Amino acid sequence: MKFIMVIVICFGVDCNAIFEQNYYDTKEQCLQVATETTAFMQDAYPTSSGVIHCFSEEEFSLYQEYLKNGGKPSLNRTIQGTDA
């Protein structure tokens, strides 16, 4: 199973989702890079808030479908078993 990193970054109430182009072989690999990315994002955008997810391909597909159907990235949204 492959994993995809999804970054949700918010400036005030305006949130955006960024999808990394790399796929990770394990969730642990994805989470390690997510930890490094979190530190970078906090330094680069100190007035923002955000969350980073490591979705399986199935979870990522559900999240893309949610966004395609008009859903908005959010820090507090749960989508069928994901924390997005």
C-alpha cells in the first residue's frame, strides 16, 4: 500500500489542501517526512495553522472526491474514516 502526504494550511478561515507528488511505501516514512514538513511550515508561515495527513491511496481518493464535490479543506473535518 502507498501513502500520500496531504497538507492543509489555513490563513484565518481560508484553508487550502496541498498534495505532495511523492508516494511513500509505508505510513511511517510518510509520517517522518510530515514531521520535518511541519517544522518547515511553522517557520515559513508562523501566522498560519494547519495539519498534515498521511492518507492511504483509498483515503486520498475519498478526500479528492470530497473536494471535487464542493467540500472545503478544514482542520476539523472527518471524511469516512479519515481525519481530513
